[in-house]
Amino acid sequence: MNAPLPKRIWQWFTRTRVGRSIFRVGLPESNLERSQAMVSSFLLHVQPAKVNRHSLRASYSLGLGLISLYLFLILIVTGVLLMFYYVPSTEKAYDIMKDLQYVVSAGLVIRNMHRWAAHLMVLFVLLHLCRVFYTGAYKRPREFNWVIGVGLFLLTLGLSFTGYLLPWDQLAFWAITVGTNIAGYAPVIGLKLKYLLLGENVVGQEALTRFYALHVIVLPAVALLMVAVHLWRVRKDGGLSRPDEPGDIVQQVELKQLPTNKSYGLMELARGTTPQVGQNPEDEVFSWPHLVFRELLLFLLVTAVVLFLAIFWNAPLEELANPIHPPNPAKAPWYFLGLQELVSYSAFWGGVVVPGLLVTALMLLPYMDRQRKGVGRWFARERAVANTIFTVCLVTAIVLTIIGTLFRGPNWGWVVPWEQPPTITEGH
Amino acid sequence: MNDLSVRRFYGWFTALGLLVGVLVVVGYYRDEYREWKEYQRKFIQEEIRRASTPQQRALAESTPVQIRQILLTDLNRVDRCTTCHLAVEDPSYGGYPQPLAYHPLHEQHPFERFGCTICHRGQGRATTVADAHGNVPHWDQPMLPLQYIQASCGQCHEAADNPAAPELARGQQVFEDSGCRGCHKLNGVGGVIGPELDKVGARRSPEWLKKHFLAPASVTPGSAMPPQIFSETNLEAIILFMLSQTGESAPGYYASMRVIPSASEGQRLFQQKGCIGCHSIGDQGGKVGPALDDVGLRRPPEWMMQHFRDPQTVSPGTVMPRFGFTETEARALTDFLVHLRDQKVALSLPSLMSPVERGREVFRKYGCAGCHGADAKGGVPNPNAKTAEQVPGLIYVADGYTKDELKKRILNGQREITALDPKRPPPPLFMAAWAGIIKDSELDDLVAYLFSLKPKEENPGF
């Protein structure tokens, strides 16, 4: 046999008693085994045994959801490693950052990976959201999965924001101060909400404890659960959206239509869209190896990029948090700078009404836009109106974020990034 | 699409797998290579070179390359300086170039109790040269230049008590003489026009301080502070004194070590404990106990020490009570009495001074000279003030005010100073309100002093 050595070793191992007990199916050789490989593996079984060719096209999905998932996994692994050292104490947290850098083996690289993967995750979740919008993939039957996706986007922001405070440096302290102040602008509940987040009126030990608990257990647990539901729904809603899929959910089987003189298997009672619905065998390929291989490749790529960033660029760490010396300007994390820019015009409109309306609109979108034309194609002509509205909002958000990030200097005044801002020495 | 169609990805797969592998290796090496290891290896080589016996050689060769650190729990510091500066405690490395130089004079501040950064500053946790020495972004405690190292003594010890820090004592002298407290509060004493200086040494660099003294507005736009004129020596000294004001408070063991037994500390104790009630110096004071001018001639220091511990053991039947002085206090009082013998200094005890003399001390204590000039003669610029663009001198206040009016004026101050030209910016300096800061008795003395300034020969009636 001419197979490469690793393959032969693998084949030998999966034929041993131990190997067979673990993997059940060895390296698949036949179509039957390919199906069995997918179904018998815990990690793979969330995916169908066969997958539509359209779903494999990188130019359609761009792999954005998968990249987000990989970044999330990297964040979990590096996050757990960081937890081995981190103590959520205002006395110790900053010193631990220094120790990670100076004495912990690979401590700096792990922190860098965590930081850059977190930023990338915010970016890629947003890009994934845009992809789903521009391909109209949120439409029936995927409406609710879109809502879960929007929830996951908000959770990603929450995860990033709560993690931002943990190094307890000036950057962390003031970004969270600014961020929670924005929350405080909400009418009626604003100040209560801010107090709930911080545990007191200012950022301090109470806030650090709460943000830590949210960051390492509450939000990740919820996010993990919602990711599972999100993926499950992708499968149950018929895989990735595509142009030629059937226009509607297959009609449900009404129990009363069934003869009553026999007992039924579970499959006969299952209702709704199934993976097989509307699938033409000609368009299908086996998930093993076509899907699995691509997924593995993408994982390697994401890992390589995160590693590369983490090795050559260090995560920022400023001076120890100092509540009496605010930097000027104090800026929120970059993904909230568009919001901060809006707030600088009007706290109420910019900090509450606009973001509140945007999130509500995103959540309700699949129930308002019910036309089924143009699903499964990028920038479909039939969706020109929706695409235009979305693009205008998106570009506005990007422009505001860029302004807030690069063009705002002391006292939130206008600065040009390529010119040195006037030196401000705070009066004693 | 069949199995073969994924073969076109094999190349990518291999390349990306290799890339991840290479990155892991690169990451590992960058993490594993740390510059301190190089310094430790050089030190071990030097130890091997110097070894004269096989045992010493074996010991040197078995020295592990590892982080060395001094954990200072009470000071909330971890100093890893000895990771590179390995020979600080080994006198045989005297004269070696850094990082292997020996650190002389550390007997009173053993490294295991004090570490390094409490005096030298810098970043104790860091293990690279640049980061540890602290001249890096986002670290506001760079190493203190050696020329200012005496500032660190002043973090814990009284400037005047420390014979090892003459520059610090000079700096304090310059600070008090220049009337800085007229505007700035330090340790609770001083004015309110300028900011408090309690932690200024931790916030400001020597360069900033220098600019601040020579041209205040260049570092603090709009500063009301007039440029200061110092000799080069005094400028360096006052910078050093400012750097000593870090607000660092070391607890427990360290607090107990703060007081340096010295003649000046002894004098403070002497005043504070009311010794003058029974004893006299220079014919001033009580007559119950013996005069102390020449006690140093009559008694050896050991006798005096024992006397302070328990008077009965050396002078049976004496009426002097046992005060329960600590050893440090007994040492300080003894030093003071020895100092009296040697220097024949006249004591200036407030209770024995005249109101005018005490008033002069009050004038000095609150830094009035900072604005009103030395001996209240004026001359400090206050641009656009109607009074000849200067802060007025005070030698003629007796002509313009009654004592009560003057007191009211000092207590209430004057926020708005009349401008010479209303179109120009208002005068930056103003009279602060001293109510709540100055004590009533001090105010009485100060007014007595100011009234005494009027030149005698002039005719008050013209």
C-alpha cells in the first residue's frame, strides 16, 4: 500500500482494539464509512453526513462564523490558562500582568493571544452578521437563528468589555468608567444598571469582582450554550442558506393524520425542516472529507494568524489604574468608540435611543423583512432597499468609530492623527 | 467532487501546519530567550574563573540560572534586580562594572528587608534592562538618577537628622527659606494658591522640577508661580528635596526605623517633653534640675543613656521621673547634650522667645517670604498688579492697619487683586485666606513681627 506513513499509522491504530473502541469507524474508505464517521463522532455529528456543494463555497460564507467559533475556542483555552494566574483584586491584578510578562513562561504570549483573539472575535462576529445580512440568510426558516446570532454579537461585546477591565491598568479603568457611564445615560434604569454593573458608584474592587465573574463564568457559559443552539439551528434549519433551496418549511405532520393502529418511531413524528429537505443527491458531497478538511484548514489558518500577532505584538498595558488621574481623553474600547462619539453629541440620543433602536431593529429584522427573494446570493438586486439601509447604518457606525478612535484628542476635541496633538500637561 | 478533489488542499494543509509549527517554535524561543539569562551566565563564568579550589569551582558550576527576587510583602514590592545584579552583597566585586558591581553601605538597609526599588525606584518586577530601569512608556517611576539618591533618605527620615544626606537637609533649608509654603501645602502646613506637594516626588521627574523652578509657566501653562532664582547648588538641592516627597509610608518594622537618633531629633524631643521646665540651657529654663550647658563635660554618654533609661540607677534619690524613653530617643537626647557641649549653641525654644522672634518664625513657617519677599521687603513680581506689578512688601503695615485689621486681612485674604490694566490678564498671585491654617497664637506673634518691621528712624506722622 502506498499511503503516507502517518495515514498508515492511523489506519493501524484505528484497527486495534483500543483505537476501535475510541473511534468506532476508522479512516473512512467507503461512502458508508464516511457517513458513519460523521454520525459516530461527538464532535462531527452536529454536522450532516452529506453537505451541499454550495455550502462549501468559501466565496459564499467566507468562513466567518467558523472563524468566530475558532477564535472563541482559542479564547477559552488561553483564558483558562490566564485564570491559573489571575486574581481579581485591585491590589494584585496589575502586578500579575507584570509577572505574566516578566516571569511566567509564555505568559505574555498567552495574554497577547487572548487579547488579539478577543479583538478579532468582535470583528469577525460583526463581519459574520454582515455576511448573513447581505446574503439574506436571516429569512424564513432561519429567523430565530438570526435573533440568536444578534444575541451572540451582544454577548461577544459583553465578553470583550468585561475582560477589558481585568488588567486593572489606566486603559482598563478609564475605558470601563467611560463605558459604564454610557450605560448610566439610559432613562429611569440607567443609574441602577450602572450600579448593578459596578457594585458601587465608581469603578473599584466591587466592579472588578463582578466583571471577573461575568467574564469567566456567566457570559462564557451563556455564550457557549447559545453557540450550541446556533449551530444546532443551522443544521435543523437546513444547513447554510442557498439560492435554490425550497421556499418553505415542509408541512408538518399532523398527529391526527397518522393512523392510530401502529406505533411510531421517533423519525416519523419529528417535524419541521430536516437536513434532507430539498436536497438533490447530485448537489451533495460527503462531509468527510470535503467539509471536515476545509474546517481543519481554516482552524490552522486562524491559529497561525493569532499566534503570529501574539508573538510579534504585545497587548497594551498602561500604568496602574489611578482613579484621580484620568487620561485626556478617556476612551472606551474601540468597538464602543462610535457610541462614545455619538454620546459626545447627545448622551440620551447617542447613548440610549440610537443604539437601543439599532439593536431592536436587528432583532426584529427577519420578522419585518419577510420577502423571500434573493436569499443565498450576495447583494441580490431584489434586496437593494434593505442592503442600502443596512450599508448606510454600517458605514455610519464605521465612520463614527474611526472618528472616535483616530480623530478625537484631549477634551474630545478634533485632532488629526498624523499631526502631533498639542502637549497637554494637566495643571498640577 | 470526490475524495481526490481535497488533494489540492494538501499543499495548503502542509504549509499551514508547518507555519503553525514554526510559529510555536519561534514563540517558544522568544519566550525562552531572556536577557537576564545572559547576565547570569556571565556571572557564573566569572565565579568559575575566580574559583581557587575544586570545591568552589563545583559550587560555581552548579549555580542555577534562575530568577532571583526579593519579596517585600510589607512594602508591596517584588524586586528582581538581583536577577542581573548578582554581586550586590559580595564586597569582592567592588569596582566591577555593572551589572556585577558590589553595593557598598547597605549594612543599615539590608537587601532582604528593603530590596532595591524603595530607594532606587525603577520597576522591580521587570526582568529586562529597559523595563527594570523604568525609562519606558507607561511606567512613571524610572530609576532615580544617582545624583538625587539622597532624596530617597527623605522618604522615611527627617531631612535634618540624617548626617548621610547633607544635600537633602540643604534642600529642605532652601524650601523653607524660599517661602514655598506660602502657596504650597506640605505635610499639612502651607497655603492654598498652589497644589499640595505631599506626593510631588512620585509624580514629577527631575527635569520637570528644574523647568518648573526656572520657568513655571513652561511646564504648567498659566501658572501663577513667579520664576525662582536659585544658585546651581540650591536648585539641585531643592529638586532633590522635592523628589524626596513621595508620600511613601512604610509600615511596621520600617516605621520603627524611621527616627535617626541625632542632635536635632534630641532637640525636638527636649522641647516636646518639656525638659526646660526643670533644666536650663544658657540661663533659660527651670532651676529644679541642674543646668545642662556643660553636662556633656561632666558625664560620659553612657551615663546619660542610662540616666534616660532609668534616672534612679545612676542618680539614686533624684526627683527626675522615669519617662520611658525608647533607646532611639535616649540616644537622640544624649546626642543633643553632647552636641550642646561641643557647639555651645544657643537654644531657640519658642516658650523663651519674644513675640516678635516667634512671629519671625511664623513668617518663615508659612512661607510668607515666597510672595512678600525676604524679610517682607517685597520685590516678587505679580504681573499686572496695581502695586507696581509686584506683591507689596509689608514693612509699613503698621501705618495702614490696626492689629485687628491686619489679623482680619491675614485670615480672610484677598482673592481679587486690583489690576493695573483691566484689559490684560488679572494678576496671578493673590493673598490666600489663612483662616483655619494659622493658629491664633501664631497670628498674634506674626502681627507683632510685622508691626516691628517699620523702620524706627522714620517719622510716622508725615
